Amino acid sequence: MKGGNIVRTTPAGRVLALAAALTLTLSACGGDAVAGGQDRTILRLALNQAEGHPSYIALQNFSERLEERTDGRVFIDVYANETLGAQAEALQLVSDDIIALAIVSGTQLENLHPDFVVFNMPRVFDDVEHQLTVVNDPAIVGDLHTSLEDGENFTVLGGLTQGSRHLYASRPVTEPADMAGLRIRVQESPLHLAMINAMGGSATPMAYGEVYTAMQSGVLDGAENNEVSFVTQKHFEVAPHLSLTNHLVGLDYLIINSDTLGELGEDDGQAFLEEWETAYLEHAELWAQATEEAVEEARAGGAQFHEVDEDAFTQALEPLQERFLTTPAQQALFDAARAAAGE
Ligand code: GCU
């Protein structure tokens, strides 16, 4: 085994593994199978969401099913709340074989391979169902999902939806002109930076976990995200006006260190892939309900939701396609995704 993302340990050894993961100083490959204890393979997974988020719940259930199916041999340790770092760092840890798995937004991958930009575009997906059809179709995404194996040493296993993303700020917005002067946080993506500027605002890239404080202190006036993050990150407390811009349907990816899956062996590797499939299907089911609950919770907490002039935003966003889809490969992916709309 090349690196340290598979930890073989007993329950007692898990404490050591946890400490190692938190300090990130130990290459954790060394098995510490204590006499009489059963070997366990712990796959550490970095997540930037809180425990109430549907991604956490679906991944936690994934871990439990996998552990049961493999008679305790394989276990996914989900580290929530950016405990292992923000997504840019988590991605590096997977690439460096220090942890096995991470959930990263498509915007992170856009910085590593230009074709990922296609699925980060506004209006590429009509809705969650359309998005999941595309991201689960190997004929469309097969090459893309293996495209980082050589350069970055990780494989994309598939996607979890981020749902529709909207703008929220200290005041309501109904058309692009209302965005003038609003400093809006975006993910670390050139496309999303251009997107908020095209919508009329002033974009500031920042890691997810820093957004609440930045809005609270007035460094930012708002952000753009889905209703679930609006609530689970408590953003509604400091930017209570959510304007339903519906500017894009976002996508998270599960990435795995490319050596790791093979190291699980045939049976446990198969169990891993099958339980991952159950996980992303469960996530899609949880998503709709979590969104409804988030809206209720935000309203109860004083947030307000506003309709917008969607056509005006569509028009403002249109030039992004020409600017960011610049290669035949990108255009082909975009066209394949659009052809799957309404299937
Ligand atoms: C969503 C998404 C995360 C992403 C976050 C963000 O919550 O699921 O992966 O990091 O948006 O805006 O940074």
C-alpha cells in the first residue's frame, strides 16, 4: 500500500486514528492490529457540512451499511464541519493519499480539469432530476470521472446534488440592478466569480466555513447557496433575505484516492460501490424533504423569501456560456447534458 488512507485498526486503535487524522501528521497505513482484535479498514472522509445536513446523514448511513455488509472489515469515518480542512485542503489530502475520501463541490474540480466547468454552469441542468440523470450516465461522464486519476491520483465516484442555488443578502433582490454594491461570497471558481458579477453583484471567493462570520461582520453582504445550507450554516441569521434566483443546480462529487478502491479487494470493493449507489439515491430522496424543512425553519427564524425576475437573470447569465465553454470537449459535454433534459 502506497500511502496512509487505509487504517487497519481495532476499536481501541480508532482513537489513535482519530488523533492522527486531526493532526494530519501521521501516515496512517501502519496496522495496529492488537492481539485478539479484528482488523478494520477505516476510510476517512472529509465533509464540510454539519451533522444535520442530508449529505452527512446519507454518508453516515453508507458507512453503517458497509460496515454491516463487510462484517466490520470496512468502515467510513465521516469528519463533518471541515474538521479535516476546507474542500481545497481535503481534496489535496485525498490526492496525497492521507485520507481516502472527500466530498467536494464541482467548483473545486473545475480548477483541476477544465471540463468540470460544464456542470458548474448556470442553466446547464433544469432541475435535480435532470442533473442526476446526467451525472449517473457513464456514457456522458465516464471519461470525466477518471480524468484526474493520472494527474491528481483520485477518481470521481459520482455526485450528490446541491439542489438549486439562490442569492441571499441583507436586503431583497428582484432584478440584477438590485445587486449593485452587494458583496457576495462565491466558491473558489472563476466561473462563479464571473457569474455573480454578471448578475450585477460584486463577487468575493471564500471557503464555505468562513462565510457566516464574514457576513456577520459586514465584510460580505450575502452569499449564494441552497436553502439547506442557508439553514444548516445558519446564514439566514445574518443574511435573512433569500431571493429565488435559481441561478444554477449545484453538484458535489465523492472522490476517492485512486489506489484505495483496489486495495479493498474484490468483494469489499464491490460492496463499497453498491452501498455508494444506495447512498446517492437516498441522498436524492432526503434532499427534497430537507429543502422543505429548511424553508420552514428559516421562515420561523425570521428569514424572508422573495420571487425574482428570472428572465432578467437568465439574460444576464447567458454570455457566460460563450466565455466559459471554449473547447469542443466542453461543448460536447454541455450538449450531451442538454440532450438529456426532460428524459
Ligand atoms: C453547498 C455544497 C458544498 C459547497 C458549498 C459552498 O453547500 O454542498 O459542497 O462547499 O455549497 O458554497 O461552498
